[in-house]
Amino acid sequence: MAKLSKRMMSDVARHYRTDCDLRAVFMDLSGEIVSGRDNLGQLSNTRRRRDYALQESISMGTPYIYRPVPGLMRWLFGLEDRRMIHGTLMGGEVMLEDSARADSESSEPFYASITYLVKRGFERDAAEKYIATLPVMTYEQVEASALKLYEIFYQVSGWDPTLMRENKLRLQQQQQFNQAIQDQKREGVAALYAFEKERVLLANIRAGDRSNAMRILNEMLSTIYMTSPRFVVLRARAVELMSYLTRAAIEDNPLLEPLIEKNHRWIEQLILSKSFEELSYVLMDSLNDFIDGVYVHGLNRTNIKVRKALDFVGDNYMKRIGLRDVAREVGLSHFRLAHLVKEHTGKTITQTIQHVRVHQARTLLERTSKSCAEIAYEVGFGDQSYFIMHFRRIMDITPAKYRRRIA
């Protein structure tokens, strides 16, 4: 538990009390409490339920909400930093609104909680006092409180929940895929591989519409699955799809040729996939990489110096670079480079850098739970306000509203 400092745990607990008026309890990898108190620790099944909830949280990539006692809710999640789990953070407990009514008509759920505790070793007076002091929430408020604790921890700690994000994306992909299958069955869509959808998919990619591209991809996967659920066929179709997209993109714009090398890597990863879940995730990741490649490499590159300049921007946008840095890299005066880039792309070097940064920020907003401040620094903006200003100018929406819209 070296990474979970007392100051960090204190800051998280303080912020959570301020924002939600709830407790935060930290546990180490063995399940021992290191900060806070578990009021239900004396129950014989507490440790087992916490262990199960931790595994589910990691698998789902989100806080896991469960009932430790009838009518009560609590939540927890694994504390991850770059694929290493360092402990558990738990919030709650609270009474569900429907379970907390104690009038003559609906007192049974309320007393079911007390009866459960008494049967498992609590004194009745202590059980009644404990239940009476718990906050009362709707399930929607419980979900919001669980997510808030997750956000507070990763904002305060600065840790990177890479594994949690990947697992959440996998789960979302599987849910979207299952929904696409159900929609096709309900609507009676013929289970034929829709080749025309490939063109629609590519059109959305060219337009930079990542969310709609992912929706179309799920429809295509569900159609393939309904045609032949055999894994070997699914894998072959996935390879075929990425090859088609790469070939069509290059035929449309020969300057996208650098995608060929990336396509070899995508195909290798698809071939090595061992399950449909893994295949779906690799395909989704490959498509995201393809979209980024089409954007970065799809800028006008008819001049060799402009091409070199844009390559440099694409590789170094996250650093503090400007016109003079790019000019030095390509071996031109900054006056000459500024003229060439404007002539061939319609944008200045500064505008190009800002567009690439905003494009990468969109990807992080869509695929990670990082805060706007973290994203701002990661893509190369000096501060959050500067990031918000340029994002709104280019996208006509603030980063926060964009994230809510695509959620």
C-alpha cells in the first residue's frame, strides 16, 4: 500500500464528504481496512461479498453497486494505476428510498434490514440506531454517488485506470453488439453480410463521426454473427473488413499509404484473437486507430515539405511546438513554410496543431474517463481554459457537453 498515502486517502475522503456527505473506506489488497471503518465488518459474509464486488468492478471497469443487507446499498471499485491494482475504495452505506419508509403501510422493507442484522449478531437497539442514521437515496442517486467517488479518487490521485477503461469499453462493445442482434431479430432484417455498409462506414470515418462509425460497426458484426456465429468465420470477416477500409482509403487518397503498415499490425492482432470478445475489442481498437490515421494522414500532402511538416505535427502535437520548431525540422525558413502550409492546407501551422490536438482530445473524451484538465495537458494545450476555448471554436461545443452528448 505504499502508493496509497495517508494524505491522498484523507483528501479523497474529505472531497467525498463535501460533495456527497458520504464516507469513503480504503482497503488494501488483502481486504484489510486501512482508512475509514466498515460498519458491517462483523457480518460473516462481508469479506466474501466485498471480494466478489471487487472482481466484478474490475471486470466491468466501473464501480460495482451491491446490497450487503436487504434495503441497503454500497459500492466499491479497484484502485488501479497502469494495470496494477493497489487496493479497494468503498462508499456507502445508504438506504434505498423505497426501503426506508417506516409508516404503517410500508414498514416491512425497513424492518427487514434490522431483522437481518439482528439475526447475524447485532443488538436490536444498535441495529435500529444504525439503520436510522443512514442517508436515504434513490437508485439513480446511488449510481451518481458511486461514479462521483470514482471520479474524485482518480482526480486526486492522478492514477491511470488503463485496465478499467479497457474492460468498460469491452463491456460497452458487447452490449452494443447484443443490442444490434436483438434489433435485427425484432425488425426481421435478413441476416446477410451488408457490404454496402462498408461504404457507409468509410463515409462516416471520413467525416470524423466516430460514434456513428462504431454504431455501424456493431450492426455489421451482428449481421456477420447471425449469418455464421463460428469464430473462424467472424475472424476472417474482421480481417476482410479492415483490409477493405485500408484499400478503399488509399484508392481515394494515395497519400494515405502509411496506413498499409498499420493495417499489417491490425490484421496480426485480429488473427491472434482467441475469443469473440477479444476479437470485438481488437476490431474496435483498430477502427479507432484507422480513424486517427485517416485524419492525421488525410491532410493535404502534395508538397514534400508540407508532408514532412504535417508528419512532424502528427508525431509531436502533444509537445510545446510552433512554427519555428516545424520549420527547423523540415529545413525551411518559417516564412517559407508558413506560406506553403497555408497554400496547400488552407490552415496555418498553428491552426493545424490546434486541429490535431482537438481531434486527439475528442478520442480521449470518448474513450477515457480522464478529466478535461488531464486531457488538455496530454494533448499539448497549456491549460484547461485554453483547451476549452479552442475545442469550442473548432467543435462548436464545450468538451464537457461533448462528453455528455456521446455518453
